[in-house]
Amino acid sequence: MLFRIQPNNGIPIYDQVVRQVKYGVAAGAILPGELVPSVREMAKQLAINPNTVSRAYRQLQDDDVLEQVRGTGLQVAADAKKLCRMERSELVRDRFRSVLAEGRRSGLSDDELTKIFNSELKSLKREGGES
Amino acid sequence: MLFRIQPNNGIPIYDQVVRQVKYGVAAGAILPGELVPSVREMAKQLAINPNTVSRAYRQLQDDDVLEQVRGTGLQVAADAKKLCRMERSELVRDRFRSVLAEGRRSGLSDDELTKIFNSELKSLKREGGES
Amino acid sequence: MLFRIQPNNGIPIYDQVVRQVKYGVAAGAILPGELVPSVREMAKQLAINPNTVSRAYRQLQDDDVLEQVRGTGLQVAADAKKLCRMERSELVRDRFRSVLAEGRRSGLSDDELTKIFNSELKSLKREGGES
Amino acid sequence: MLFRIQPNNGIPIYDQVVRQVKYGVAAGAILPGELVPSVREMAKQLAINPNTVSRAYRQLQDDDVLEQVRGTGLQVAADAKKLCRMERSELVRDRFRSVLAEGRRSGLSDDELTKIFNSELKSLKREGGES
DNA sequence: GTGGTCTAGACCACC
DNA sequence: GTGGTCTAGACCACG
């Protein structure tokens, strides 16, 4: 599993870590029972402060995605995959809803919104390869 | 023109003011040459801090949507309408792009994304009436 | 409302802050809608680091006890009182359950446990005044 | 004598071992003069790290429950039974005191505390059989 | 080795 | 003024 951080893009670093772990679990790249990299190692890999990683891991524990094995590290919880998959869809759905609401409030018609959506999806497909 | 503010919904208040002015101009509800309410009056109307209105107006001047008429107030710039209409699309387009990028990064396929988009558009149509 | 911190008594400082706020809300000493002291002021009052207070306040937000009023501070949520009262009972109940389980596992009879409970309750009443 | 370990239940593993030995001695299941299993064997039995057993045994020696017999192993001290019986009560008493203190600090009355205690004792009796 | 806690001090956005 | 984020570095308990 590879993680990447973009500093100063508006999203807090700890939150970027949280999301990437969740996405990794949802996609099956990180399996339940597997140990995540230690706080210090992850910090070194991402070139960020251990405290920041620690905060991300703490949140992941609060969200029942990680669980502590004392003196050993943090492992992905047994039912984390199901949980992350659901959360992932909900999150994207919420963001779509908010964009659409904003778009209509600003006076754009459904046709215009759909047109924009399709053009962006196509452009993304060109850049990013197949999905 | 009527404005509505939702405090603490995540979007900064000054930004809500900026957007609503731009949307109003884009939709033709506020016409070029028209004077916007004074900082104090707008603040009273929206029950927010005058500093916040002031910041919004400053940004609208930076964005060439408003211009100062010495001793009189702020008026909508001559070419503001065209500008706002373009920006409106660009903004929505950017947000679509970011949602889509996030969705694919999280492992969702284009089909799944399109499905979510359509379901949300339909649900919005049900609630909010025609566009 | 008065807060007191005991450093190095095993309970993390941020947790002591969290509990005292919740107890204050549950007991009605802090009312819904009221602003809690600012991070910096609370830190000064308790002679601890602002970051520690910040962490406590963040948790209280996660627990829906506090909510942010942007640029103004943190206020007690509308339904925080009910929430804190319930949590308070549950917490005490859980601790009783664990003490009792431990006591019986260690071979003490119900009579012995009840005797100990009563003697401690009486001694507490002597020291601490009426409840 | 049979030991059971619950990893990650909040109580350190070495402490669980310490307590179970003490409870065993207090209840008469382990007799003074008897040899406890070697560090390695105990570790294998409980499927825990030998270091952890070692730490527990060290603490039991500090508490005068075990004593070293050079070249042979660790045996239960002559007066360990009396000692453990006393400590057992004290430990439970301390925990009652702390729960009660916490409960009253949180604003619960003595009546409420007693009610909670009784209800938990009854529920424990239902589940766990007579004491 | 592991994570958790705390302190200190800096910078930012918002009102 | 407010809280939020991040960094740096120290100390502790646990296995």
C-alpha cells in the first residue's frame, strides 16, 4: 500500500491519512487483521510529524477501522472492510448531493448539470485511464 | 434580492455572501450598475458581523464584480454578469471534478459514480421541483 | 463553574477536562447555549497546555456535547444535558458491574461485597458531607 | 489452577497474571510452598510473551507473594495466603471508593448510587449463579 | 519495538 | 478575539 500526502491543499494532513487508509481497506488493498505501519514508520514514509499520524490513527480507532494490539501495533478491524465500503459510497453521494444543490441554487438547469458531469467524467477517463 | 445565511454549515459566512451575490448577478436578479446595500445594512439584514460583510465586499471587488463609486457605495460592475455566469459554471465544474477524482481514488468505478450521480439528480428533482 | 486537574493520577488530563465538562452539564452547572471558556483561557486557568484543552474540546464536539460557533467559541449543545445525564449513569453502572465481577471472580461472596459497599458509602458520607 | 487472559481489554496482561495468581492463592487453589510454572511454560500456556510473564513474576516477588528458590524456581511464600486475602478486600474496597467518589462528583445522590449498585448485584446474581 | 500523553511554539482561517 | 492544524521533542506504559 502506497500513501501520498499533498500539504496545503486545504484538507488537513491527518484527514488525508484517515481517508487513504479507509480507501485502502475499502478497496481490499489493506486486509482485516493486517498491521498498519507503525506511527513512526508512517511518519517517516510521508515525511510528516509522528503526532499527525498518531492523530489519524486515533481517529481510525474511534471509527472502528483500526484496533490496538497492545505493545504490537494497530491492526485493521475484522469488519472494517464492510464499514469502509459503506462509508465510501455515502461520502461520495453526499458530495454529489451538495454539488447538485449548489448548482441548482446558482441557477443552472438539470441539463446543464448533467452536461458538465459527463464532460468531466470523460475528461477524467482520458487522463486517468480506465476505472 | 433575498439572501439567506446558514451559520456553521462549514462554508464561511463571508463566502456564502460572496456566492449569493455572484449567483444573483449571474441569474440577472441583480443588474450591472445597481448599488448593493451598505455594509451596515446588509449586516443588519443578515444578522451577521459587519466585518464579515466587509470582507465579502472586498473579495467581490477583487473579483471585479463590484466597484466603488466614491462617496456613494458599491455598484455591480458593467461586465459582471458575463463574468459571474462563466465563474458559476467553472465552480460547479471544479467541484464535479474533485468529487469524481475522490470517488475514483477511493476505488469506485465510473459506472458506480454515474449511478450515484443519476440517483441524486432524480432525488433532487423530486424534492426541489423542476429546474 | 470551577475545574480542577490532578496531574499524574493515571487519568489523562484531557480526559479529566472532558469528564468535568460533562458532569457540569449533567448537573446543570453549565447550561445549553452557554459558551465554555476559550481554549487559551481554560489552559491558563488549569495551568496546562492549550493543546491539551483543545484535544478535550475536540472530543466534546465529537460527543455532541459542544458545538462550534465560528469565530466566537464553543457552546454547549441544545440537547447536551439529557445526553450527559444518561452517559453519567451508564458510566457509573458499568464501573459497578466491573468491580462486582472482579470481586466475585476473586472469591468474595455477595454478602462481603455488599458489606464493603455500605461501609465505603458511609465513610464517604462522613467525609464529603451530604449528597 | 487454570488461568485465562483477555488481551486488549484495558487491563495490562502482566497485571491480569498478577491478579489471577493472587486470587488463586487467596482462594486456596494455590498453596504456600507450591512451585509456580516456569516463565517459559506459563508463557506457552497463556500464549503470551515470556517477557510479560517475567514482569508479572517480578511484581509478585516484590509483593512478597512469590519467592525465589535458587536453581529450582519460584514458590508461593509461606504467609502469602493471609496477605492475598487482605489485599483482595482492599483492592475491591479501593475500587468501590473510587467509583463512589466519581459518582458523587458527577452529581449522583447516595440513593441513586445505592440503587445502581443493587440493580447490578441482582443482575450479576441472575447471570453468574450463586456466590 | 509499539502507541499514548503532554508541552511548547508557530501559523492559519474566521468573525 | 476565536478554534484548528502542524511541528518538534520529551516521557511513559506495554510486550
